[in-house]
Amino acid sequence: MNKAQESLSLLSTFHYIIGGMVAFYSLFPLAYWNLFGATWFLLGETLAISTIISGGWLRKYKGYWFSWLIAFWLCIYLPLGTVVGILTIVVLSRQSVKQLYFGPRNIKQ
């Protein structure tokens, strides 16, 4: 396993952890039992499920742009989501990672 594969595997684990945390903390707005609480609950659960899916795809080297988009959305979840989001963006920007996703001949320099 090379460095790019190890980085993606570690990021995948972090995405699972952050996804679980977001899913748990998005339950708190339901205590208000109004439209505001329901809206934040649905947005939080959508982000949590998307983060978990992105974690699975990082491990399988698919969904490059989906993982990139979720990394940006994770940046609003302070402070851990911001760290994981920025690390994901940095790792996905590497040429070695792009070769895992797209193959060596489809990379634009």
C-alpha cells in the first residue's frame, strides 16, 4: 500500500467518524419540535449520510468530485469537520491520488 492509498484509507475512517458525529448532533434540534428544528435535523442527517457515503467511496477510489464537494461542506462543521475537510481537499489535490481515481493517462497537468 503506497502513501496515497494509506492517506485515503485514513481519511475514509475520519469521514465515518465525522459522519457519525454529525448524525448524532443533528438530533438535538428535534427537541424544539418546530419547522426550524426539523429543517436543521434534515440538513444534518443529509450531511451525515453524504459524509459516510464519501468515506466509503474514498476507500474504493470512486466519486472524486462527490468527495471533493463533501469536503467543502464539512468545513462548516467546526472544528473537527474543518480539519477533515481541509485534509481531504489537500489529499485529493495530489497527483498520486488523482492517478488512483482517473488513471495515469487522464490527468491534466
